[in-house]
Amino acid sequence: MTGILCRCVSACLLLSVAWASPQDGPDHHQHHLHHDKDQPHPKNGAENVLSSQNADFAFSLYNALNAIPENKDTNIFFSPLSISMALSMLAMGAKGDTHSQLYKALGFSELPPEKVNEGFEHIFHMLGHRRDNMELNANSAVAVDDSFKVLDKYLEDTKHFYESEAFTVDFSKPDIAAEEINKFIAEKTNNTITDMVKDLNPSTLMMLINCIYFKGEWASRFDKEETKKDNFLVNENKKVKVDMMQNTGTFGFYEDKENFTTVVRLPYKGNTSMIIVMPDEGKMNEVENEVHYKYVICVNLSNFCSYLSIHLPKFSTSGSYSLLDPLKAMGVEEAFTSKADFSGIAEASMHVAEVKHKAILKVDEEGTEAAGVTTVEFVRSIVPPQPKEVKINRPFLLFIADHITRSVLFMGKILDPTAD
């Protein structure tokens, strides 16, 4: 009996805003480019402009998270696109140095705000298109205290560009407010993230929320009967037993001997892929300092294909982070102080009190049985070709990329597949 290996991935980011001292700033206007979700997507290239910026932000944030001592010996997993979306939605209401610092950290300093917002509008539109055998949804929301007034224009713009919903809660009743927000998040992540909000501050004025949910089927099936126990080498002193799956077929494959790296691209149905970057034994530090967007995307989009026997562990992992310190390390400082200028959001002065992010990756053998997709046809021969064996049995970096928007949806480092 064969089974389809599915990836179920979800992420959520929460950005909490509280009172600050008064600040004033100039007004600005966003120009809209609107189209119906069922109509063809305008091809102005905005999403391609943001793809490199968003991916550069992903690697910068990864480095900031990896620099935190408690993250050094643990798995790291997060959604850079979810974080970039939420911070860009925040930046739409920021002004002065508050806006400049956010845009610099996001990599948007050279782009006008209307270009950035239109770019995300296109990304939301494309991610929302139905694709066979795949679920990929991005959702945004603004949860506002029922006693707090947010500018109508900000709510209109977040709805237009970021497809954001707006709803009111009573933050003075933290338990009830948390329950309502968690209900929204659970609904948007197919109940994979159900307890994101805890210990709410009663003085919270509003919260920006961004969720991404992805579930896909491999283009080429894994046979459940081929899954065997095998060793995974966490480090030179530790190895763990994992359920190692096996699949034989034609996959994107690249060996970069100069940079001690093996790269494998495993496609899903629906124009998304998992890209695995596996350093040579003991070379993780060197590789993670050198791997970057252009390296990954070039391998991802290249025609390097080989007939492989892939051995991949089943695993689940999650990441839960406060992003205050990483964002400060990336130059975002004023937003978290009484100097913050968010006069494009509300007349009252306020600052960002917390930025929380959670991402979950689940790998199992559930799913609907379907025919495998063959990407390369082989000429018939009497003796079948011998596949090159690629065993993912030591720490690796992983990326889940959407090829239509050229976005890195999720990114992480798996040191130990057995550490959930």
C-alpha cells in the first residue's frame, strides 16, 4: 500500500500595540490598484520586485534568530513571508524614522510605499488562487479594542492591500479577548495553531495578525512500506533513530563541493517545492553563513535534475519566538519606544509592545492517493539506470518556496528531527 506524504505548515504573527507619548507627523496617501480575485492578475511585476526583498529579509531574520544563544542548538522554523506581511502592514501606518527603520529592516528602503503595498496585494491575490491538491492561504486581521478609534483610512488600506479583516475585542478582559483572537487564528490555520495568544496585557489597544497555512502533496509519492528506522546524525556525539522514508525518481539536485553543500528540490503539486540544503558533516556553521536567496533560488529554478534515491526523515517541528530583540538587532528601534510615530493608524500616540511569531511544520503520510507526476521521461533501456543515493541523515536547512510569487513561505534549520 502506498501513501502520499503531506506537508502541513502553518504560521501566525501577532503584533501588539499599546499607549505611547504624543507624536505628530505628516500625512501620506496610498494609491490603489484594485481588481477582482476571480479576474486575471495584472502583470506589472510588482510581486517579482518584492520576492528578492522578502527573501533577503528572510535570511537577515534567520541570522538574527540564530544569533540568540538559546536558539544555537535547537531547530529553527518560521515564516518570513508572514512576518514581512505583518510588518509591512504596520509600516503603512508609520511615519518619519519609525517608517524608515521598518522599511530598512524589510529591505524596502529603495521602494516607494505604493509599490510595496501593491506588491503585497498581488502576492495575497496569487496565494488565494485555488490550486489542485494544495491549500495555501494567507490571512490578515486587525483586532481593535472596543474603546479605541483606528483611522478609517488605515482600515480601508489594510483591507485593500492585505485583505485584512477588522474586528473589535475588549482587551480589558484579557481571557475573553484571547479566546476570540485564538478562535480567529485557529480557523485560519485549520486548527493547527490554537493557543497563540496567552497572558494578554489589558492595556493593549490593537493587535495586527497575519496567518499563513500550507498543506501540499508531493508530486511524486513516497511508499509507506519503504519507510524504515534509520540513524540521523545530530552531531559527532549524538545520533537518533528516525522513520526514514524513501523515494526514487528525478529531482532537482546540485552538489556544491566548494561550499560543502548538497541541495535537493522536492516538488509539491501546485507550483511549490521544498528545498533542502544539507551541509557536509560538521559544516553547518560555514554553510548557513554563506547560503542566501540567490543561491537557493538559482538552484531552485535551474535545470539540474538527477535520478535519485531520496531518503528523508519524517518529522514535526515548531518555532515560537518573540521578535523584539531580533528586530532591534536589525535596526527597528523607534517603533518599540515612546518616540514611535504611528499617526497613520490612529490620532492617539502608541508604540509596539510585542511581536510574536509561531510556526508549525508537520510531516506525515496522510493524504489522498493520487498518480505521481513524472517530470523527466527516460528513454527505454534494457538495464534501468542506477539512482544516486541521497540520504538526508544529518542537520539541514529547509525552505518551502512558492514559485508563482517567487516567495520563501517558510524557512528553518532541522538539527534533530525527533525534537518537536
